[in-house]
Amino acid sequence: MAIRVLAVGRKHESWVLEGISRYEKRLKKPFDVTWQLIPHSSREGDPARKEESERLIPRLAGDDFVVLLDERGKAIDSPALSRTLLQPLEHSRGVTVIIGGAYGVDGSVHARADFVWSLSPLVFPHQLVRLILAEQVYRAQEIAGGRSYHHD
């Protein structure tokens, strides 16, 4: 099992790709990450949210542990994130992290999420969220392995 990221939007910009690659090279099973980019809607507001959510839901396996990134979600520290990701992986469940589009996701995606996680109450550009997520997965791996990357 591994961690899969479903991200609504365009391909990684070069500066983001460079940063993500830096962390991905260090990731080892079960913390390795795969990315699936979902095209964003040409609509705005609720119609965009609905259309993008309809593209996300079919990509979720029934037994996936789904983490939804949302600024209104629960704020946790890095050790808690490490435990949150490791627990389903240790039980042979895949982890899917969802980064919604500019208008977020609809209730169907929220209902399917096992955990709604807030990086911050601030709203970040999606490209930056991808880079932060890659670093946090690497940090979670290092915490789970008892290595010294993370300092309390």
C-alpha cells in the first residue's frame, strides 16, 4: 500500500516539481507517493465544485483511507499526521489524499473522507499545498521511523 494524492488542477509547475522530487526521492514504502491530477472545471462556484467532486469520487477505492485537505478541517501536528497515515498503511489500506479545486469539494467528498485535515486556517495556492504535502509525508515517514529529521 502507498499514499496516493488526487489533486484537482494543472500539472506541477517546475518550481513545485523540483521541490516535490526532492522529498519523493527520500520516500520509501509505505510512504511513497503517487500523484493523479484531475482536470479542473471550466465552471465557477457550485457547478465547478460539483463537477470536480464527480470526477474525484469514482477514483476512490472502497477501502481507501481518505484524507481531505480543507482549511476548515482539523489542525494536527506532524507526529499526529504520522500516526494518522501510518495506521491504515499498517492495516494494508491505501491512503488517498484529496486536494480539491479552487472552490473546494462538495458534500459527497466530505462524506467519503475519513479525516478532514487543515494545513492552516489560511488558504494557500494549490501548487504550494502540493509541495507542503510532499514535505509533510516525508516528515511523517521520518517520525514513524524514529529518525531525527523532526525536532520537538
